[in-house]
Amino acid sequence: MLTIVFQAGGKSQRMGRDKALVDFHGQPLIKRVIQRVQHLADEIIVTTNNPDSYKFLGLPLFRDIFPGRGSLGGLYTALSAANRPTVAVLACDMPFVNPGLLEYQADQINRGNVDVVIPQTNAGWEPFHAVYRRDTCRESLKSALNSGKWRVDSWFPDVNVFPVPQDIWIKYDPQLLSFFNINTPQDLDYAVQIASNAGKRNLNE
């Protein structure tokens, strides 16, 4: 029973326009991201403070409950909007979001004893390619927000976190692309080129 929440409608300052809506092989980027993992979901939701821009998706749209509280507030909104006990939260700008890895993460939650299953890389956590136990995490997030915290991992000490190390997630992502996100026009060009060569690279496009 999995809800997948896509976070969209950020400022996209380096892109200069809403990156979730940029053209990616003839469709908005967010549609590509959704299509890659929608078969895993019992429910699909989009969180955005620009709901008019996303009506074309035909999906439930939710504004931030704590406006201006950055990633931490967005994560709380995602878990609050979900109707399923297990919630995957994904960034809208990751064109190679990995369905195999996401399924593995959800399975770890469903086995019990963990509240967050989150990939860990040399750059840190990947909170927007992660899976959360809704009720436990929502309460801890709310407490963190009410305490004036901002860091997206500031509440981790209050829950059971399963860090997915590289030696596990790389089995699903040998090309190291799952967490690649598009922030600039150059990133977009690079991702489009990778997707165009997907057959040669044996990627799951």
C-alpha cells in the first residue's frame, strides 16, 4: 500500500523557469518522472505551491502546510497528504528515478522496525528518493518544524532510519543516475542526451 508523492513547483532559480515543466523528449519532465514509477503506486500525489500549473496531470495537488519552511516543510506536507501508511517522496526533477530501488526501499519499510529508508551517498542523504512510514515520521517532522528546525535530516534521531549504502543501491543503479537532478539548462541537455542513448547504455528509460 504505497503512496508516491512528487514534489514540484519550486523556485527553479538556476533553470530560469519551472524545471518540472521543461520539455523532456516531448513531454513535461514531471510526467516522465511519474511514468517511471507509477506502476508501484496505489496513490499518486503532487505537492506544489503553483497548483494551476499542474492541473493537466489530473492528480491531487497539495500546497505546503508550512509555507516557506523549505525541504522540511515540503516533506511534512507530503506525508500529511498521503492516505497510505508507506510513502515514497520523490523530487520532480530526477529523470532517472529508479523503480527497482524504490521498490526495494518500500519493501524494507513493510518488513517493519524502520521508519525511513533513505539512500546515502558521498554527498549525503537523498531524502527525495526515499520511503517513509507516514504516521511515525509525520509526528517527528511536525515536532521538528515546531521547534524551528530547518535541516531535512534534523528529525532523524527521533525515528529508526535505515541508510541504504552505495553497495546496495548501486546494484539497482550501476550507472549512478538515480539521484541526478536537473537544476540548470546544461543539466537538462545532459540528461536528454543520456536518455537518447538509453538503449546503448542499457538504461531503464
